Amino acid sequence: MNAVTTLSDLRPAFTLELDLGGGSHGASARLELRVGESSPRGVAHVALRGCIGRVAEQRLVRALGEWLKRGIDRVVLDCRDARNLDLRRAHRLADAASRLEGVGPVEIWGLPHSGRATATLEPRDERSS
């Protein structure tokens, strides 16, 4: 995949809205698969909203495991609209996605309380762990 490909360069293939937790502190995620010539398997844009606590984290990890089974060129975990999301939880979510077979690098946008706007995790090789 071309390193300069942005999400806006790719066309949306489908979008899925997930309810990750109800009540007054609800959480949700918008999962969008974007594809194009430079990214034939697609880029998964995961936009988090609301309070991402332990239950929401677990539900999102399960959903990503099912959704990304077929492989993906890159995952963008967009935390800009998430509330009460600590840095450790954001990295656990990205780590869970990077462990899936066939998933390319995972970018985290809008890192909470870190002073950094983005980070990238490369896929893990389970044989070397």
C-alpha cells in the first residue's frame, strides 16, 4: 500500500454502527471499510464515541476479531471523540487489532493524555513472541 494514501483517497465499501454500551454513559463505534486501488483489502476506520470502559473495550475487541477476519491493509483507531479513554486502554485496543492474522499496521488517532496526536503499531509475528 502506498504510504501517502489517506482515508479520503479511498471509497467507502460499507459502514457498521456498533452500540458498545448503553445507559447515560453510552459508547459506540463506527466501523467503516474503505477501499481503493492502492489498498485492495481496504483500510478499517474505527471511530470511537462516548465512554469507552472495560465492557465497551471487550465488545469492541470481539467485534474487531469477527470483522477483520479476512485481513485488512491498515486499521485506523480514531479516539478523537471518545471520552474517559485512558492511554493504556487505547493501546490495548490497538494491540488486540494488531494481533489478528492478516491485519496490517494499526494507527491510533487522538491519543488521550499523551501529548502525541498519533501512534502506529506494526503487526506482531506470533512466532517471535
